[in-house]
Amino acid sequence: MARSLTISVAAVAILAACSASAGAQDVAAHYKTHRTINLYIGYAPGGSYDLYARMFARHFGRHVPGEPTVVPSNMPGAGSLQAANYIYAVAPKDGTALGALGETLAMEQALRNPGVKYDATRLTWIGRMASSNNIHLVWHTAKAQSVEDALSHEMTVAGTGPANLAETVPRLLNALIGTKFKVISGYASSGPGMLAMERGEVDGAGTSWAAIKSTRQDWLRDKKVKIILQDLPERDPELPDVPALLEFGKTDEDKQLLNLYASGGAIGRAISAPPNLPPHITKALRAAFESMTRDASFKSELERAKLDLDPAGHEALEATVARTVDVNDRIRERVRAIFGP
């Protein structure tokens, strides 16, 4: 009996190994036929989404069976909603299309933004390279140098799309606490927005702390900018003197509303795919992502670029998205009152 059980266990192990090997061969054959994975980046070049996405594109392919080439392309529009809608409804569902989409896409669905044509809970989440801390900063010559200053002085800020925190958070604070942020819309991403700030077209801009650390260290060193707000529930240990968004909530309901806009940091710089991918392709992409985050060359390039690595798997992303889209009607009503239907 014991010998029979041993043989049975061994047989199951052999079958499992054969199945895994066959699955990997199927994936490799698929990507040797389809040699390219198209990576759609929801923002224009210059910001941290683009930085992370292009670094992902340089390393990810060699971890996928068949070693396809990952080709990044920018698809900016409406704070990455255009790219999200494309990934969800139009892109091929065979593992040859991936998206580097905005971290607010679950929030926009929760608030029933009419531009949302996707269901974030049905996207195929692959993994997250890093959580994010979106920040708001002002040029050193601006009259207002803090959120408190903006209560009495108008501050022009670069808007990068109706679904982007660089635009929504200033409007939100105007409504909740009476700041005088004036959003100048039309900038494709944080890169052009920061350039406009440097040129004096606007007083301030929004971007990520990771982007500033990696591409604008001279601004910090020479005190050309001041960071006035971080879109987090609590202060980042790296920015202990910069107020967090939730600090401006006067009531519990205000804090619930602000927390919704601070929730995207957990999604951060994530990679997703269309819904309904073949299971063996989904499994291979997720395994490749995990392998990439352990790759010494990938981590070394992140370090050289001064970009953080804070990976998370698909389970954590799915849980965050599910929590974010579950918003009560009272919060939605307040958002509609602030931003319109």
C-alpha cells in the first residue's frame, strides 16, 4: 500500500511537471509567432509613468517564454482614460497588448466618470513596479508658496487631464477649503506641465516624487521648487515636512472624500492587460513580471535612475481596485457637486 501511494505521488508530480513544461512551450510558441508585445502608455513622455513603462519594456520581454520584444508607445488623453478604454475594449486579448495606465482609473470608475468605458475589476492585472506619491510643487518665484498661501493668493497650476490628480486635487481643495488654485488645462503630462512652470507660464505643477528625484534633482538642490502637498493619507517618511492630502479634511466625510483621491498610490506604476486573456498566457505574464522584479539588471537600472522599486502582485492590485470602486452614493453626490455630472 505504501509503495502504491509513493508511486501515485510520483506520478502526479511527473504529470504536473509535464503540464507546466507543455504550458511554457505553448507560451513560447505563441510569442515566437507573435514576436511583439505592444505596451500602451497612458501619458505623454516626460513623467514617471513613461519612465517606469519604458524601463519595463527594456527588461520584461526576456523573462517571457519566447522572449518577445516589448514596444512602448504613448497614448495620452483624458488622464490615461483613452488608453484604459482602448486596452479594455479594443486591444487584442492574446497577451500582445499591455497597458501602463493611470493609478486613478479605479477611482474614476467609482465616481462614474462618463469617460470611463472599462471595468477596472475585469482588467487582467499583471503587477506593480512601485507605489507612488503624487506631489504638487511651485516655482520659487511664485507668490504663493504653500496650500495655506493659496487660500489668499491665486495660484495657477498646470492641468494634465480631467482624470489626473494634478488637475482634480486643486479643484477639490478649492471646493473643500477655499483655496484659489486656477487650473490651466491642456498639458499632456507632468513633463510639459513642469516645463511650463519653469518657463513661468504657471506657478505650479503636479508630478510624482519619483520623477522629481530621478529627473529634477537640481531643482531640489538649488531650491528652485517647493513641494507643497503630497496626495497620500499620511506623510511619506522622505517628505516629513510636506502636508498629506488627508490633513486638509475638516470632517470625517471630508476625509473619506480626500482618501478616495489619495488611494491611487497603492496602484502606482502598474501593468495591466485586457480582460479574458487565455489562462496560460496570464500565468506566464505574471510569472515573467515577478521574475523581472528580481532581476539584478532591472534593479540596477532603477537604482541608477533613482527610481523606487516597490513591487506588488496581481492579488494586491485586485484587492485595491475592488475597495476603491466600492464608494457610497453620498461621496459620489459630493463629487458631482464639485466637478459637475
